Amino acid sequence: MIDRSFIGLERPPITVDVERGRLRSFAKAIGETNPVYSDADAARRAGYRDIPAPPTYTFCLEMLDAADPFVLIRQMGIPLERLLHGEQSFTYHGAICAGDRVVLATRVSDIYEKKGGALEFVVQATAVTNQHGELVAEMRQVAVVRN
């Protein structure tokens, strides 16, 4: 059983500079062909400050730029070989564009079980703020632990 006292556990914030090259590479990797995700002029014509981040890019930032993306899972003593990615959701409040500096602050928001404890669920909530302190996105990730 995962100790419910871990609810509220926070990971050290991750600060990331959003770079054009990484945005273009991510867009290409996911098969995005809309030029606003690769061409700064097209992005500006569409009303963006610069190339915008594709919708799921913030998860990429969290996984690639954290010193240890599984630090909270490790702190809870969960073996990675029993961990499954169960769910991911995003809520956007503003655009994230090349040139922005964002801070990702993640905390464990819930822990619950199903099937008599055979499956446990760890819910992590991440707030993404920009260089102006504005909340631009929220992510919710559910990890499933097989017992």
C-alpha cells in the first residue's frame, strides 16, 4: 500500500526555456504539419508571439528537463517496473511560445486503490507558469501501480 501521507508531496520546480528548435523537432516527431508549429512567420500571422508549443509539449518538458522525472515515484518507494502510465490530461489557459521561460510545479494530488489494492493510482498535478507568473497550463497525470 502506498502511504496516503504522500498526498501533497511536491517535486522541486523545473524551469525551462522554450526553444524553437525543440518545438520544431517535437512537431515533426508527432507528425504535426501545420506551419505555425515550425515557421515563426506563419505563427505570427496566426496571432502567436512566436512558434507555439504543440498541445502535449508540456509533458515532454517535464520528462526531458527534470533531473529525475520519477523523483516523486522514487520518494514514495514505488518500483518503476510496477508502474504504468494510466492517463494524461491538459488544460490550457494561454499559449506557450518559443522564447518563453516556464516553470513546472508538480505535486501528488491523490492516491487511491481499486480491485482490493491490486491496483493503486498516483495522481500528479502540474501547474505551468510563464515568465510573467501567469498560469498557462495545467497537467494531470495518473500513474498505475500493479501490486
